[in-house]
Amino acid sequence: MFTTENEEVANHGRLKGIIICRSKCALIFLILALSGLIFLLRNILTLEVSLASVIVSFCQKRPLPSYQTHTFCSHLGLKPTQDEALEDRYLLKAIAWPKLPARPAPVPLNQTSDPVHSLFTILPSKVQKEWHVGDQLEALVQMHDFQGSPKCYGGDFLVARLHSPELQAGVAGTVVDHLNGSYSALFPLLWGGSAQVQITMVHSSEAVAVLQRLREERPNRVFFKSLFRSGKLSETTTCIPCLPPDSAQQSLCNYTNLHTGEPWYCLKPKLLSCDTRINHAMGGYEKPLYTNKEALLFQSRINLKIVIHASGPDRINVLPQKIGTQSLLQFMEGVYTPAGYYYQGTWRPLYGTSVRKFNDSSSITQCLTGKVIHMYGDSTMRQWFEYLSAFIPDFNLHRSKRVGPLMAVDFKHNILMNYRCHGPPIRILPVSTSELRYVANELDGLAGGPDTVVVFSIWAHFTSFPIEVYIRRMRHIRQALVRLLDRGPGTLVIIRSANFVAMDQTTSKHSSDWFSLQIDKVLRTMFKGLGAVFVDAWEMTLAHHSPHNIHPPPPIIKNMVDLILSHVCPDKKKS
Ligand SMILES: *[C@@H]1O[C@H](CO)[C@@H](O)[C@H](O)[C@H]1NC(C)=O
Ligand SMILES: *[C@@H]1O[C@H](CO)[C@@H](O)[C@H](O)[C@H]1NC(C)=O
Ligand SMILES: *[C@@H]1O[C@H](CO)[C@@H](O)[C@H](O)[C@H]1NC(C)=O
Ligand SMILES: *[C@@H]1O[C@H](CO)[C@@H](O)[C@H](O)[C@H]1NC(C)=O
């Protein structure tokens, strides 16, 4: 594996004079001048042709790297089986991100991607200059740096949205990286009327490279703490899931979970034994993480989540669907299709059950009658609990509302709903070790069956760790879900994906959308084919007009809850 990496670096070394756009300008000009001289002697036309070919070769595609993991987190926990190792490789390949060209020195800011200098263009419709519902719209983005020169390599993290404020409509686009500084944003046209393209640079490719390095080299940049107590003695120590290789000398308490194999360690208290750990809580953030130069890549008003402008019009008018086509989905076969879209503020999934509105207390309690709903995860899951507990009385368990566990009971309709946070790593107020449980273990304690609904959302506290930590956690949960579905056929499993968050320079280091994107891809891939309902929070927050927030605002939560209730009690008439 390392040889491949070294070879790649060596190759870049050999080729950098030709491939890198600017650092070797002198060399390029020399080549140009020489070739110019030679060709001038022949004729002017040939010179133009050769100039064009030189420019194209600067911007040639750079292949995706094979994912290398250098983290010291990956060897922890149980050794993966052959199948698991195979899946690991597959997942790492699925989330591979373009690497920056190798350079002798760090890129100066003025040669990094600048959303203000970058532009997109809506490509003309292929048919009669008209767009109809069911067609695909393409916008071509060309990235530039702060000096206005076109970028020649990919890896910028761009997101795209097509929307109509008048119609309260919105849909997430898909962005294709051509690996040469240009990108295509593709959108299905799902409503008639006006549709406006919005393309945002979340991070430059140079910023993503910094995040990637942090994720692998500084896996403990978010750390935790535990209080140990016995009688009158108490001590607090630091806790982490990823043991540095030189940690053998330190005295540790090993809290690796015996059932799942999930690793967890705390520094051993000086006076107390490892058995006296009484709680778990957020510890702090390692500092400093960026160099001053790197910090320039994460400036809120300059190159962090900034909109890219259109070189021409940024909106089109969409005509009704052409007559003769049957269903929209059939029509769009082969075209990229998202999970759904907003229309008049309401989320409409393109697949599966259509969403009904649950506007009042009676429609919600009727839907949930006789059900037991188990919710697990982070505060984005707790938002659903809080929303529903306005209709199902919240039972006071004398626990912190933010930490839980929480329970809501409706005796009349025989409804039980509870929420529990997932196991560490979790950035949380102190939670008692007795309440700190792994979701996989909790699932193993359920009987399941058609009256049981299991819902989980696990992502926000994993963003700062190497992806292997997340893969391992999800694998244990998936194994437990498979056992649960065998034990209690008919159990409804609902999975909520990651969502976009508000970011600044500080929060990017551990909570960037780029980390969530990678986690989200892993989640989707790992739970495919399990028959679970997937609530696409990623698209639901991207397509919506609300500013990004780790806790999406009430209109999005209502759409999510309407979606899950539509699956809990499907419309009998329709299905
Ligand atoms: C680009 O940045 C470098 C390093 O800060 C500086 O030396 C150079 O003058 C800048 N170039 C332009 C054209 O601003
Ligand atoms: C980049 O690649 C795309 C897709 O292959 C191509 O359409 C475009 O012309 C290329 N851009 C440059 C500057 O070479
Ligand atoms: C921690 O305990 C687990 C389970 O007993 C074991 O597999 C692992 O090797 C231990 N870790 C260390 C660093 O000793
Ligand atoms: C729910 O409320 C929306 C908007 O207030 C309304 O359009 C819809 O008809 C209502 N649906 C039901 C089933 O009450």
C-alpha cells in the first residue's frame, strides 16, 4: 500500500513541471517559447494548435486516489473478518476524495479556490430551447482562484440546489467533479414554473485536504472526560476511543465493551481504581489544529459556504410535463433522481409511501395507537421525540431533558415512546455510566414485532473521528438489527441521515459538512437492502430554504415526522 503511495508521489514529482499550473510557470513559458520558436519557423496555424494542446494537458483529469488510511484508530477493536475487511475496502473506495497535486510548498491562498471568481452557466436545453417537467437541467461550474485563474484540479466540495421561493419548492442537485476544475450540477425538473439554480462552495479542495489530514492525524481533537469517585475521593481524567501508538507507557482504564467490542479508554486516575468511573461528558477540543496559513482556508465570508454566481441567467422557466409520458419516475429513468423535493413547503418523496399530513393530535395518536417507539441517537433524534411529546405526554424520569433517557406514555392509546442517547463518543453533559449504553446492545434487548418501531440517528458526534470508527459502530448496529428483524419480523426500522450544519472556522475542524457527507455515504451504503425506511435529512436540509443548522428548524422536523408517521401507519386505501 505504501509503495503505491510512494510511487504516486514520485510520479507527481517527475511530472509536476508539466501538470501543476502555476508553480512552474517559468518552465511552462520556456516550453511555450521554445515550441513557439520552432513552430513559428513552420507556420502560425500549427502554433495555435500546439498551444491549445499544452493548455489541455495542464487541466487533464487526475484519477481518484486509492484511499489510504494512516490513522492509529483503525487497528483498535476486534480484528475484522474477511467479509468485513472487504466491505471496509469497498466503503473507503466509495468515499475516496480527489487529492491535491503534490507540490514542493503549501499553496498560497491566492491560488486556492475562490467562490467569488468562480462562475456557473446553465447549459441550453437539448430540445427546442425549452424545459419541461421531467427533463434534466445541467449547470457547468468552472472554479477559479483568487487571482482569477481557472483551477485545474478537482476536489472542491460544492453543493447544488434548485428552488423556487414563490412555490416554496426546492430539490437537491447532484454535483459531478470532472477532476479538472470544472463541475456539473444536475437537477431533475420536478415542478412547473420558475426554477433557480443555487451553487455553493462549502470548502475549497485545499480546505478539504486540511480536514482530511486532521481526521487521520488528529483523531482525538475532540476529547472526553470521566469523573471517578469513591467515598470522599474524586478525580477526573481524559477519555478517548483512539489510543495513540505511544500510549503503552501510560496507565489506562480499558472500557472496551465486551459485547460489541467497541473500544473506549480513559487515563487511569492516580488514586482510584478503574471501577470507580461514574460518568461520561464532553472534555474539550485539542488546540491548535491549523497553521495560520491553513486557517485562511476557513473564512466565513470568503471561502466557507459561499454562493457561486452565474455568468448568465441563474433561473429557467419549466413548462408542464410533455403529454404521453406515463409517470414522472418512468420518464426520468436513467436520470439522476433525488429522494424527494419540497413543493409548497411539503416534502414529497419520489419513492415509497406518499406523505400524509398529521396536523392534529388525534391523527398522530391514532397513527401511533398500540405502538412502542424506540429512538436512539444524538440530539437530532431527540428533536423528533420532543416534537411528538407535544402529543404524547412526556413522563418525568427525573433526568436531564438534554441527556435523557426520555419516555412518553399515552395509556389510553397504549403508546410508549422512549429516547436514549448513543454510546460514546458523545459530546454531552455528564451522563451516568449506568445510562451510557451502546445502541447495538439496546437493540439486543428488544423483542421486536409489528408493533415495534426502531428509529435512530447517529452521526454528529462521529464527525471528528476517522471513518473507521463510524463504520465499526454502524456494523455493530446493523448486526443487531438483523438479529432483531429475525427475532421480531415486522419491526419497522427508520434511519435518519446526517444533515447540513452552520459552520465557521472553529466548528469546521470537528463538525464540517464534509465529514458528515462522508459519514452519510457510509450510512447509506451499509444499510442498503435491510428494508429500513431512510429519512434523507441530508437532502431535506439542502433542498430547504432555511439556513443550515445542526438542529433543523420546525418546518423541516414536521416534514420528517409526517414522513415517518406515513410509514408507521400507511394509508390502507392506497397500498
Ligand atoms: C500570492 O500570494 C503570495 C504569498 O502570499 C504572494 O507572494 C504573491 O505576491 C501573491 N500574488 C498575487 C498576484 O497577489
Ligand atoms: C473538464 O472535463 C470536462 C468533462 O470531461 C470537459 O467537458 C471540460 O471541457 C474539461 N475542462 C477543461 C478546462 O479541460
Ligand atoms: C482492551 O480490552 C479489550 C477487551 O478485553 C482487548 O481486546 C484490548 O486488547 C484491550 N486494549 C488494550 C490496549 O489493552
Ligand atoms: C394540514 O394542514 C395543511 C396546511 O395547514 C392543509 O393544507 C392540509 O389540508 C391539512 N391536512 C389535514 C389532513 O388536515
